[in-house]
Amino acid sequence: MTHGHLAVRVLILRYSFLHRLRIGAWSILLLAALLLGGCLPFVNRQATLTLDLTDFLPPDWQPVGQLQTINIDDDDASEYLLLYTYDHSGGVGPVGALILDPQSEAVVTDENERLAIRPSSFLNPYPILPNYWTGSGQGFIAAPDQRDAVVVTQVAYTGAGFDATPARPDLLILRGGDTYLTFVWWRSVNEGYGVAQLYAPGGFEGVDWAAWQRAPAPILSIVSTVPLHDRNLFCRKVRHDLVEAETFDPAAYQQAIRFTETDLGLHFCHGPPAHPFYPEGVVLAYLLHPDHRLALSTPALREDSARQASISQLIGFDILDRVEEILGYPTVAVRELENASPSLERIMPVCAQVVVRPEGEQGPAEQRWLLFELDHQPPLAEPATPHRLFVRNVLSIPASPGVVGLSCRQILGL
């Protein structure tokens, strides 16, 4: 089998789910009239085509809303974005997307024969998501409960943050609520559109969406949050930074959109409480929020500036890169704590694994394991307070020679 025939077969398989395509002559004539009428502005708006959208989808897939007019492939003909739901269960399904594009080729080759022989007004359906391509994230545009929260925006990305200022939109960004960001760009007639997606189950940070929507611009950096669903409402955060394509394809109109990932470690999903109830929360607030440290320290530690300085150096506050792990005992015998005497017996240990960079942000990372000793204070009547834990001391836990994969669970014997 020749390379050309193989490419044609792959292309046929890619669009096999759209085999019910039945565009009538009236649709083609209407589209041709629209295209001959001139270029459409590069703004998001609903298309004026009066097509039967179900003609482009399998019987059990349902269109969502109307066609939206777009143009991101560097030609004068508009394309049309179709959103739909699929894989229905209980009457709902995730949101997918395809782009109807009147692409045609002036020169017929083995690779483009299937598309080149079509009329210039024929709408080629290019699937966006779902698909089987790499880099497609969760694999759909939005979750079932977000079907009415999909925002479509065209952005000029070529040269973003690097070299030139682009002249026209060349990338489509689809926001599925605050948890899905899908980037779509044109590749070629045969390859269709490239897709990349960022997913943040706890939402994105670092972009003011209201301001961004008024003046869309390339997203060069954004933070995703992933809830851990623990008793402290911790999230793990990751920063995504746009990078230039590793390889340059001169035949591609738009190079692939890719982001590097930087682990930012553990954070409070909604910011730190004034005084966290659980021991892990006390430790994270002490590590990440300097304005909380004195209030979270025992009276003895507050008055001991030398000990504070020693703990600061031990932890490495000034070179702290991220908090990797925090673990305390899941249950505590509160009655034993309340009745314990002396106070030494009321100490609760919490393990923390942190990452520091002594040589700066670009320097090598160094792991440190710390054991926090928390002192328990029973509830008070005047003023009324709940059970509270305070940082009494912090100890360093040296890694044993030859031990690989040390964890807080091992340190606490859990």
C-alpha cells in the first residue's frame, strides 16, 4: 500500500462517524452565495446558515445551540463551529465540537484527492473533540452540566510572547466553565485542526476572565488547581507556561500549542483559614503564610526569637520552592489529650516534605523532611474557642543513606 493510499484511508476513518452527511443542493447554493458575498468579520457570532445540523451528526448525538462563525485558517472563507452532546446517559452527555470548513485544493495529489475533488462550497467536517489524538486532555469540550457555559473566543497567537505581532486570529479558545481550556488551530486540509487542552478540576487561576473576554489575548501562563478532597481542602497547583514549538514545520500555518508544567505543590484551595482546625492545615499555613506564623505558634515559641530564626533556617523559608506532602495522624484520642499532664504528652507530630532551591529558582531542587510538633489546647470558655493546635517545634528528619522513596507515611509509621 502506498503512502498516499494509506493517508486517504486514515482520513476516511477519521471522518467515518460523519457518514450520514447529507447536505442538499439548497444548502450548497446558500453557502456559495454567502462565500461570494465577501469576507466575514473575525468575531464570534452565530452563523446565518440554515442547515439541518443533525445532518452532520450520528442519530444519537444532539446539536447544542446554533453554528458559530469563525475564521482561524488564514483564508477569506469563514468556517462554522458546531457544538453537540454525545455519549448520552440519563439524558445528558459531554460536549463535543467539530468545525465545518469549505476547504478545497487547486492541485490534486494522492494525499488530498478525497477533498480536492469536492466542490469549493462543500463543508468538510473536521472533528475537534472527541478524538483519539494525543494532547487532547479530558477528551471533550465541557462536562454535561457545562453545556450552557461554553465560551468561544478567537485569538491571534502567532508570535505570541516571542517575535511578531499577528495580523488576524489564528487560534480558537473554548472555555468549558472554569475547568476546561481547549486550544484549536489550523494545520492543513488533510490534517485538519490541531487540538490541545488544559484541565483544572478545581478551576484556573491567574487570568481575569471578565477583563480577558473584553480584550482577548494569548494565554502565556495560567495555573490549574486540583482538589485533593481532604479534610483541609488542600489543592495541588500546576503552572502552565506557553512555549515555542520544539520543531518548526514550514508547511503548517500554525505551529502546535504546547505548555510546560511546573508543580507548585500544595495550597489551600480557597486560601488559608485564620486558624486551621486540623494539624495538616496548621502546618501548611505555617509554611506558606508568614502573616499566620506567630498566631499559629505556642506562646513560648513566639517569645523565643532565636528559636524562630533556627526554625526558619531549618525549613528554608527564603528558598522554599513548594510543599510536596503533609501528613498527620488521621485520628486523635481527644480525651487523652485533654487530660494529659504535663503538656509534653499533648504533642501531636505532623510530617512535611518540602522542596527547596538553595541556588535560586533555576538551581537544583533539594528535598527536606520535617517533623512538626504541635501542642494541643483544649476549648476555652472565655473567650469561647474550639480545640486548637499550635506549632511548638520543628525538627529535621535526615534521609537514611541508601533509602530511596522516603515518605511521610514511612516516617510516621502509617
